[in-house]
Amino acid sequence: MQKLLFSNRLFTIAITLGAITWAAGLMAAGHSASSIFVDDSIWDSAQLNFVPHTGSGAFGSYVTMNIPQGPVVKTCKAIEKAIGKKLINRGEAHITVVTPPEYNKILKPFLTMERINQIAEQNLIQNSSFDILCIGSGQSQLNGKKEETFFFVVQSTDLLKLRREVSRAFEAAGGEKGLFDAEKFYPHITIGFTKRDLHLSDGVVKNETSYDKRFRILIGI
């Protein structure tokens, strides 16, 4: 799949020749994508505090990088206008770095959340760089009705490095090598959804394959 890469803080748009050809083909076929303007303040995460999540239950403990909410809400409203549907937003924005199932089912017997949060803070998680690849979407049938979720697909070598450090700490503490797969990572920022957010368990993979051709992103314009 051709993708548009929007680089963090450089405010440049690198468009491959293949992507230009693909876009021209859509226009020739009578299709048009809605321009979604994304405020570059989405990268002001260093101004936000890292918030530990150490709750009880299967979904209470996880690690996130907090993202400024304002630019995400604006994007949500732009998508609503483009698709003619009202979306629900979370009231906050983040990139999940360690998921609740990863902690509860794999890491918990060998690493405490306090230790994982320490690794996150030592790696200055809130200063992590990330790139926006595209707006992705996923669909699933819930109670016989098609529901949708929309998200920014991102990539981050900094956050992947953090996961690799968690993996090393897990194995050093006696965890089975490879059981926590640091590379199995689908970083994204949820924008909004029609009923509830959709996940892998719903058949939604939040990577470049979810690219929604209805939208093209323009950064900081």
C-alpha cells in the first residue's frame, strides 16, 4: 500500500511517486478524498505529564504516551462532517505502548507496573518522537449493525525502543524469551468511533493496511 508520511516537527510531507500516481488514478476515476487539516500542536506531548495506569482488573494496568487532545478533537469533527455521522471521542488522546492484555496475561508475573512505569519515565516517554502515516478506519458488526472507528496510524522508533527495554527486563526477570513480542506493535491515536472503539478482538488491525482512502491529511497548513 502506498502511504503518505508526515514527519514529526519537520512539517514536511514526503509523497512517493507511487502515491502521486495512485492519487491521480482516483481523480481520473471520479473519486475525491476529503482534506483533513491536522494542527501541528498534536506533537506537543512533552508539555503533558506521564500518567501511570495501575488499576485493578484485566484492563486496569497499561502504559500510554499522552497526546494533546485539541488537535484530535478537531480531526474528529472534520471526519464527522465528511462522513455525515456523529462520532464519540474519548475526551483525551494517547498512544498505547503496553496494552492491558500484554501486562495482565504476559508481563505481570515477572514485572510490576511500577517497574514498567520506571522504564517509561527513564525513556522520557512524553518526549518520544512519532510520525503520522495516515488516517485509518475499521469496521465490525455489533448487534447486527456496522460500527466504525477512526484513528491516526503512527510509527515511533522511540516507543518501539521502550517496548524493547520492557522485553529485556521481562526476560531478565525470568520471563520466557519472545513471549512479550516488542515488535508486535500497532501504535495509533484513536480519533472517534460510532458506538465503541474497535480492537484486534473485533478484527481491526490498526496499521497501514487500515488506510482510509476517503481522507488525505494536511499538516499545519
